[in-house]
Amino acid sequence: MKLKSLTISGFKSFADKTKIDFFEGITGIVGPNGSGKSNIIEALQWVLGEQSAKNLRGGKMNDVIFAGSQTRSPLNRAEVELVLDNSDRFLAIATDEVAITRRIYRNGDSEYLINHNRVRLRDISDLFIDTGLGKESFSIISQGKVEAIFNSKPLDRRMYIEEVAGVLKYKKEKQQAENKLVDTTAHLERLNDIVIELRRRRDPLEEQASIARDYLEQKRKFDYYKKSHLVLQIQAGMQRSQNIDHELTLCEQAVIKYAGQVEKLSNLLATTKEKQERLDEQIDQVQHQVQVYATQREYFAGQTQVIDQQAHYTAVRQEELAQQISANQATLVETKEHAQELDQQIIQWQKQLIAAENSKQEIANGVAEQDNVVAELKQQQAQQVKLLQQQAQLQSEKKYLTQEQTDSVQQHTKDRDEQVAVIGQLESLQHEAQLATHKIEELETAIAAGREQLEQLETVYQKQKLRVQNTTDQWQKGNQVLQRAQTHYDTLVNINAKYSGYYQGAREVLRNKNQLAGIIGSVAETIEVSQQYLTAISTALGSQAQNIIVTDEQAAQRGINYLRSKRLGRATFLPRTTVQPYQLSISQKQQIAQMPGLVGIASELVGYPKQDANIIQRLLGTTIIATTMEAATAIAQRLHYSRKIVTLAGDVISTGGSFTGGAYRKENNGVLGQSQEITALSQQIKDMQAKLAVIVQQKTEAQKQCQDVATQVTKVQTDLQELQQDEQEKRGQYAILAAKIVQIQEEVARVRARNATADDKERKIATQLGTIVKKLRQVEQALVVNEQAQKRLEKQITAHQVNKQATQVQKQQLNEKIVALTERIQALKVQQKEVVNQQERLQTVVVSDQAALKKIRAQKNVSSQQAQELKQKQIATEENYQQLQQKLKKLQAQRQNWRQKRDENERDYQQASERLNGAKLNRKDIDSQKQRTEEKLDTALQELQAKFSISYEQAARDNQEDNLEEVERQLRMLHRGLAELGTVNVHAIEEFKEVDKRYQFLLEQQDDLLAAKAQLENTMAEMDDEVTTRFADAFAAVQAKFTAIFPQIFGGGRAELILTDPEDMLHTGIDIMAQPPGKKFRQLSLLSGGERALVAITLLFAILQVKPVPFAILDEAEAALDDANIERYSRYLQKLDKDTQFIVITHRKGTMLQANVLYGVTMQESGVSQVVSLALGSLIPKAD
């Protein structure tokens, strides 16, 4: 296959449609930086299926469309077409020419075409897979790929050998198989869940269907006996109806008889009642009159008592008024006498005053010379009068204050007594309040203790409740684990019983082994493996665990013939008579006996029947079990990879040195693990049941303790409530006492305030009395001084006017006498006025008392008359009352006689009525019985028709039962049976059939999936073997070419490719060791940059020689080489161009010189690339 042409349109800088033709040999593409020559290589990558915009130096895929320039608008589409010569049918297409086209639009839409027919991107990728072409192949070698070879990790270099080996198809198929395996496993898990769920539904439905069938059978019998019961009931009802009619006739006759007796007695009773009612009316009238007179008796008695009380009060009041009038009249007489005495004294003093004034007038004419002395004397006398008035006023005030002081002291004494009493009451209340406070404190202490006890009990209760909850949760979790284990166990038992995990051939033989003589069972069923060796033994046996052990070769032949005749697949049979054992040699056992990590020989780690020893040793006698992969590797090396070694984790070192290992997402030990898992699950179920029993016992104990604590909590809460009620009562009492105490304290405060006020008042009065006494003494002292002054003046007057002494003395005496008489007369007039006022008051009181006395005497006379009249009325009323009582007794005696007659008549009437009512009730009962009998009869007939759609006559003809008790006994028994069955789902029979059908179908699907899973695993193992072989062969070929090419490229030296893990061809990496001329043999990373690049190019040349490609594109792959290496590079390139087309993008002159055709890329127009060709030194524009 050859590359013919590349057409670019609108791709990156190639705005115009540009076609580049390619010829055999080397085609060079040159041009300045930025001219767009790399866009040609990217166009090739893109048309071959590149999906990374980043690898195309863009941000998104539509960036490859021409974006426009200063003179051109952006385009909306990019298209690249690659034309290949396929005349040698290198590609799997039956055409001589293949055109690969790819388009992309500005809106993101893409198109892929092969020979102008629309295809998928995947179709293009599949077309070039394992051809050496494609986006990841060696058909395009850039400077970056060269650098990637020497910069990449050993594991990453593996891909170059895989490309040569052509295993990408196998890896892709394996990936698809792995995906299918994952899907199959997931589907199997989902199917298993559905099977489990269906089993959960099927088992109850199976039981329900069984119950439903039992129910239908019992229902059939019940209906049979029910129909017979109804017929017998109808027959009995008809007979009963006839009997009731006869009883009803007799009852009607009795009713008529008793009705006549009742009517006769009713008339007699009415007469008796009429007479008694008349007597009752008379008795009521007399009783009413008696009641009236009794009321009058009580009224008159009350009035008499009132009059007596009024008379007594009047007498007492009359006596008091008489005494009061007498006392007042005596006082009035005394007052009148005193008034008369005062009148006489006033008259006498007035006469003396007139005489004295006359004498004074006579003397006044002759005493002018004594005026000064007399004037002074008058002043002293006036002063004396004033002092006397002050003395009188002060004495009056002293008397008033003394009386007020006496009253205040008496009131103060009362207030003090009241204060003492109130304080005593206050102290008593305070003592009660103190006792109440002490009781409240005791109750608060008891309440606090109760609350503390309650908190403790509640804490204990919560702990016990939590314990109950924990044990409940433990039970629920344990029960869930038990249910899951039981379900899983049931599923495995079912699968194991149906051999669902086996291949079809083995499964069909084992399922029908009872029909085939000589079938012992599968290897998995025969051996016993401990859990620690299960994975290793299961891996060691693989599908051989499904091999069938038979007694002899004839049994094997019968099994094979059975499978062939029914076309049920294939199976491997192991006859006990023909199979020979395999064992390790003694020397091999000795070589590994002491090696670390050795577990043992597989056949020695399992249990099996003695007669199957040869078979087990045949299968496992040469398989060695090791602990780890490291130990297994050491043992394998010791035995030169001549035996199969399996680790406990299931990794395998096969004979010949291949390594197999890894892990699945879900552990699977195949059919061998099922039996072991069933045993483990059985023991787990027993252990869990025992554990649940212990948890139930713990839960019961915790619930009992919780209940006990709850009872204690209730008791403590009740006691605490009582204490709190007592506390509330005491606090209420205390509040009342406190309120009373406050009131008493306020009263004490008021009394104390009054006492304090009284004390102040007494002190004030005492102060005032002291002041008045002091003033009184001063006045008395002033009077003494005044009298002395007067005496002194009188002596002066006497001494100076001796001649006028007599006159002056007389005058003085007269003046004094006049003053004294005037004052005396005034005092007597005041006293007289007071006596007159007192006399008037007494006279008014006496007149008022006399009027009151007169009125009382008049009332007394009226009351006496009223008492006599009332006495007469009372006597007349008593006589009438007694007469009426006698009349009432006679009437009551007559009524008693008639009452006895009435009672006798009523008894007779009652007895007759009862007989009549009894007869009527009997008739009513018989009517009811007849009605009920008819209703039952109708109900039975209707039920017979409704339930069985049959008439009574037909049912009676069909009835074979005549013993009602036996029929009822059968009905009771059947009814009890139906009741015990409870609510029955009669649809469960059909529903079970449907569910069971689906269940069996799913089990078959499960078997198919298990077989498919095993097939996929086998297929993947085969693919791994194929990949391992191909990779080893490819590596050997590349290694040989690389070793041979290296001296040619470098002019000497040597190089070698080394596997990092030669035991694992599926995952090993690749190291490169090289020794350029004059250098040491060392790793690639230790060489210079140019040497590394040349080594990488050498490897690429080796790969191209092992697996030539139709064409290869070198994008400045030699950029890092010097001129000497460029020359060797270009010369070797010429050696390869016979089998491969080379398109070389380069700047190096040495490479250009080796090109057969040169294409130049320029940008004559800014942003737009153009291609020109250079052949034989001439420039020829390329136009299309």
C-alpha cells in the first residue's frame, strides 16, 4: 500500500484547496518557520482520526478551520482527504484505491467518509488497527515522539513493542471482554438479587397456595354441609311454625278470659277509688283548716310573746324615765334656788354699788389734789385687775389641761393595753409562721431528696431503656445478618442442588446422575478444603473442579453418550479405574522442603475419599502452594519453572514460567467455594441464632429491670407530688400568716403611733401645765408686788395728805369697793346666765321625758287591751283547732277502711291484669317466635337460593344428611378449620404458578450467566496467553534488529533492549542500554542529548524493519542530531525507502539531499500557506 495524495481545504493556514501528490522514495517538505509545513502533518493526523485538539495545537476541534486573515474572511468548513493505493489489499477493503475523508464545520458537526461513503470514526480506527498506521502508530514520527522514547518510563515504552506485535486488537477485545465480564457479573448480581427477592415472594406464595388449596377443599365440604344444614333448618322451621300456630290459638282464648275478669275488677276498683277520693278531698279540706288554725295559733303565740316583751320593755323604760325626770326635777329645783340666791346677791351688791358710787361722787369733788397719787394707784389697781383676770384665765386653762391630761392618760393606758395584746398576737403569728417555715424547709429538703432520687432513678431508667434499645438494635442487626445469611444460604443450597455454577455438560450429568449408573459426583463435591486454602485450591483446579468422578470407563462412556444424544454440551469424566496419579519426585520435594513460604503440596492440603486418591493426586499432586508471590517465585526458580505454583491469594506461576495474577472486584472461588461457603454459612446461622437467643434473654432482663425502675419512678413521682402538694399547702398557710402578720404589724405600728402621739400630747400638756403654773406663779408674785405698791402708794398718800387722809381713804375704799362690787356683780351675772341656761336645758329634758313617759303609759294601756283581745282570739282558735283534729281523725279512720278495700281490689285487679298481660306477652312471644321462625325460614330459603342457586325442593331431594347435630358438628369443625386458616389469598395458586415459572426461568438465566462468566474468564485467559506469546516474539525481533542497526547508525558500539520483569510479559516494561563507540555500556538516560535522540531513532528504524509500514512521516525527527549523525541517519533512511514511503519535514541540508522530491511551503499571502514542488532544480507551482 502506498500514499498517493493528500488534499487539504480550509484546514488551518491552507485556506485554498491544496493537493499534494506523493511518490515512492523520500518526499521532503521544507519551508521557513511559521510557513505552515507542520500543518500538513497535522492534516494527516487529523484525517487518520486524531481527537485531541491539544495534539493539533488548538483549544477546541473547530480551531482547525481557517480563521481568516487581514485579507480573507474565516471559512465555515475544513476538509482533508487522504488517498491510498490499496491494490495489494493491505487494507481490508476490496478496492484498489481508498479515499479517507474528514470534514468539520464551524458549528461543531463532523463527517467521516471512506470512498465517499459516510462512516463512523470507529470504522476508520478499526480500518488501520494493527496496520502500523493510525493516529498512535509509527507512521508519524515527530521530534516529540523521539523525545518521548528516551524520556518515557520503561512501562510506557511497552506500547511500541505492542504496536509491532499487533496485540492492540487483542487488548481491545480483552477490554471488551472485561467490560462484558463486569456487565455479566453486575447482571448476575442483579439477577441474584431478583432471584432472592422472588424466592422471598415465592416461598410465602407456595405456602399460601397450599393453604388456598386446603381452604378450597374445606370450603367445598363446608358448602355441602351448609346446604344440608339449611335444608334441615327449613324442615325444622316448617314443623315449628305449625306448633306455634296451635300455641297461638290457645293463647288467644286465655286473653279473652282474663280480659273479662279485668274489666269487672276495674269497675269495682273505680267505685272504691271514687269513695276514697271524696274522703281524701274532705280530709284535705279539714287538714287545710287545721293548718290555718295551727298557723293562727303560732301567730297568736308569737304576738303574745311580742306584747309581753314590749310590756316588759315599756315598764323598764317607764321606770328609767321616772327616775330620770325625778333627778332632773330635783336638779331643776336646786338650780332655781341657786338662781334666786344669785338674784338676791346681785340686788344686794347692786345696792351697795349704787351707795358706793354716790359716796365716791361726793368725795370726788374734794380730792383733786390727790390725783397724781390716785392716778398711780389706779394704774396699780388696773394692773391688779388685769393680773386677776390673767390668774382666772390661767386657772381655767390649768383646769382644762388637767382634765385633758387625765383623759389622755386613760386613753394612753388603753392604747398600751391594746399594743400589748396586738404584740402578743403578732408574736403568736410569728411563732406559727416560724413553725410553717421550718415545715416548708423540711418539705423542701424531702422534695430535693425525692427529686435527686427521681433523677437517679430516671438516669437508671434511661440506662435500662438504652440497654433495651441497644439489645433491640443488636437483635435487629443480628436478625438482618441472619436473614441475609439465611437467604444467601438458601440461594447457595439451591444453586448447589441444581449445579447452577457448572458448565452445561457437567451440570446436566450431575443433575441426572441418579439416572446414569456410576456417576460419583464432581471433584468439587468430593474434596474438603479448609478456608485458608480455598482460594489457592480453587485457582489450582480451575475448571477441573467441575470434572466428574465416575466408577469406571463404562460410566464415563454412558455420560458422554447421554450428553451427545441430547446435545447438552461436553464434560470431563475421571474414572477411578483408569486415572493415574501425578506426584513430585523425591528430589524436588527435598529441594523445596526447607524453603520459606512453602505451604505444601496441593493434594496433601485437601481431604478426599481414599478411593479417589489417584484422581486427586492426578489433579493436584504436582501443584505447590506458597504463601506469597515472592515465595512462589523463589520456589519456581529452584525447580526451574518445571512445576505449577499457586499462592494463597490465587496468583499462579505456570509451568514454563508464565505468571498470572491480580484480583477481581468480587472474590469468586467457583463451584469449589460454594460447598465451603454453604458449610460456613450454616455454622454462621447457628452461631447467630445462639447469639440472638442470648440477646433476647438480655433484652427480656433489661425490659424487666426497666419496668421495675419505671414502677419505682412512678412511686417516687407520686410521693414527690404529695410532698409538693403539702409544700404548696404550707406555703399557702404561710402566705396567710404572712398577710396577717403584715396586718398586725401595721396595727402595731398604728397603736405605737397613737402611743407616740399620746406621749407627745402628754408631754405637750405637761409642758403647757408647767408653763401655766409658772405663769400663774408669776401672776401671783405680780399681785403681791402690786398689792405692796398699792400699800406703798397709800402710805405716801397718807403721809403727804394727812389732812385728806380720811377723804382719800374713804375715796379709795369706795373705788375699791365699786370695782370689787362691779366685778362681783359681773361674775354673779355670768354665773346667773349659766344657771338660767342649765335651768332651760333641764326644763326641756324634763318636758321631753314627761312626754315620753306619757306616751309609754298610753302604749302600755293599748298593749294591755291588745293582750286581752289576743288572749280571747287564742282561746277561740284553740277550741276550733281541737274540734277539727277530732273530725280529721274520724275521716282518716274512714279513709283507712276504704283504702284497705281499695288495696284488696287493686291486688285482685293486679293479679287479673298480670294474668292478662302474661297471656298477652305469651301471645306476643309466640307471635315473635312465629315471626322469627318465618324470618329464619325465609332467610334459610334465600340463603339456599343466593349461595347455592337451588330451590328447597331440589335441595331436599339431593340432601343425604338427616342428623342436624352431626351436620352442625361438621360445620363447626370446618368453620374452625377455615377460621384457623385466616384470610386466604385464593389467587395465590395462580400467582404461585406465575412466580414459580419466572423463578425457574431466572434460575436458568442464572446458570447461563454463570456459564457465560466462566467462558469470558477462559477467553480472557486465552487472550492473555496470545498477547504474551505475540509480545515475546515481537520483542525478540525488535531486539535483534535494534542490536544489528545500532552499530550501523553509530559506527560501532552495541545496544540492547531489557525487560524490567521478564516473568510477566503482560505488564513488563522496557529499558534501553547502549554503548556508543568509546563509551561505557549504560542506560539511555545517562547518554548525551544527541546520543539519546539517535538511539531513539535507531529503535524506530528497528521497529520499521520488523514491521514495515506503507508510509512514514518524519517531522523534524533528526533536529537534535549533528551533521555527522545526520549523514548516517539520511543514508540509512535511503535503505528503508524501498519498502516504505517517507515524507520528511526537515530543515537539515543532509536530509534534503536524500529526498527524491521536495515540496516547499510558503506564505506569499499573510496567513495563507501555499505549496510548491522542487524537482531537478526547477520550481513548479502546485495548482489544483
